[in-house]
Amino acid sequence: MIVRLGFVAMSLLLENASPSRTMTFANFSKLDDREAGIRRLERIAEENLHSTLRILKHCKGSGIQMYRFSSKLIPLATHEDLADWNPFTALAHAFREVGEFAQKNGIRVSFHPDHFCVFSTPRAEVLRKSELDLLTHVLMLEAMGLDEATKCNIHMGGAYGDKGVAGERFIRQFSALAPRLKHRVTLENDDKTFHARETLDAAEQVGIPMVLDIHHHAVNPGDIDDDELYNGLWPRIERTWQKERERLGLSEASQLPPKIHASSPKSPSDPRGHADFVEAEPLLQFLRKAARSTEYLDCMLEAKSKDEALIKLLEDFKQLEASGNGVKVLDDGRIEITAEH
């Protein structure tokens, strides 16, 4: 199995390359000239997109083929007091540059809208804001010229006192979204509420791929044992990606591989928090079992040390490779995994 590794938003190896510069609404509202304030927001967004392009060039130079965009590229993009502002005309060139570079260099990119993008909510206002947030992410992908193979990853949301009812509400409310939005989404199991089987059931019902977060599964496994995870759920998760490839007319698994998220617990007292780095051996254990049925896999590292964590993980894998542990480091962004039987 060939595995590509990626990182999230920030690079710790580049200086002055934050893709998340912002302005608070409090500061915006203090400006005497609203139009000048909007131009300032657009300049900040353009700087964020320029930093994003720098990070993508860093990925290319480092052999990294996966990257998750910051959701904060456009400051105050969904603020209700700026609902009449359309930043995409002013930012068209900067967005297009980012998208063209990612496409030309085969870098798989994605978004992960923040935790308040929830479709299990019982509140109409929260649902409206969730749809607006998702739409804004989709508009950014469209401005980059990226097709529906480029996704926004979300969680199902909260239980609101009755997880069964909330799950049904997610399916109903998500299914009511326009295809333009639905076709851009992957669904991920979370660390407190909806475990992997519940998330997969929902993903299958609404017809979207599932992203398995193996750290979330470790702290919120439900009643799922290893036999069900590897022999039952994982083949079903793979099929959600196969169906998406078929919908998009992609014939090869390498064109849109299944995706997982990997991180390590911050500490025994904070098992849900993300550590600075990723422990190699637990990840390798999962990968070797997944390799029984999977030819290609993409693994997003959700470590606090970002690209530094990716580099360290590859060094750790090289040590494991020397000991004959079923892993081979192919280059600075990919590993090859031998299945464990």
C-alpha cells in the first residue's frame, strides 16, 4: 500500500507565512471608512492566499502531496454585518493561482470547516449559519478552479440530549442541501459523540465518503472491536470512496484514495488533545492492517508541529524500516506499507 502524508494549515519551517492573518470585527467596526475597511480585509485575505501558495511551493519542494487549507483565508467572511460583501472578485487571481499550483503539482488539498459547522443541530439559526459556512468553503474551492474531488471535511455534530434523534436529524438536514454543497463533503467520526460505525452509517445514507480519524476512534470506540474495525468497517469505508470515484468518473484508486486522520494523544490526562508529534508505531499498526485490502491511502497528520511532525515521523519510519517492520520510506512525502496477515 502506498501512503501519502500531509499536514494542516501552518508551516513551522517557513517564516512569515501564516495563512490565517485576520482582523477582528471589533477593530473593523472602529474604522471610520467602511469601504476602506473592506479593502483592508481583502488585502489581508490576499496575503493569506500568497502565504498559502508559498506553503504549497514548500510542499512541492519537500515532496509532500497533501495539504489542508486554513479555513481563515478570508477574515470575517461569514460575519452577518458583512453579508453584502463579496470578496471573490477582488481575490479571483490569488485564488486561481493557488488552485492552479495544487492541480499542476498533484497536491491533494482540502478544507475542514470549524466545529460550529453542524448539521445535527435542532436550531434553525445554527443550521443556517452552518450552511453559510459550508457554502463559503465551497466558494473558495470553486474560486480556485478545483473540482468536486476536492472536499470539505465535517463532523456530524452534537447529540443534543438524544444521539439517535440527532443522527436522524443530521441525515435529514444534510440531505436537504443542494448537490453543489453535498458533493463537496466528507464525514469524519468524532472523539466524543458519533463513533466510527455511527458516522459510517450516516455517510452511507447521505452518499458521501467517510474519513476515519484513528485517534478519535481510540478515545471514542463505542463497542467496536478490532475485528469489526478492520474486517467490517474499513472495507465499507473504502467502498464510500469507490462510489465517489465512480460518481466522478475516476477509474483509478490512486486518483482519489481513502483518507484518514492521524494524531497522538497530548498526555494521559488529556487523551483527546493532539500532541506535537505523531507516534510512528501505533499508526504503522493501523496501516499494516488496512493494507490487507487497500492499495492507496492518504494520511493527514493533525499534529501541533505541522510539517515538522511529518518530517520527524518519516525519520521514525526509517528507523522502523531498518528493523524490518513492514514500512519503506519512498521519499519525503510517501511510504510503502506491507500488509500484516
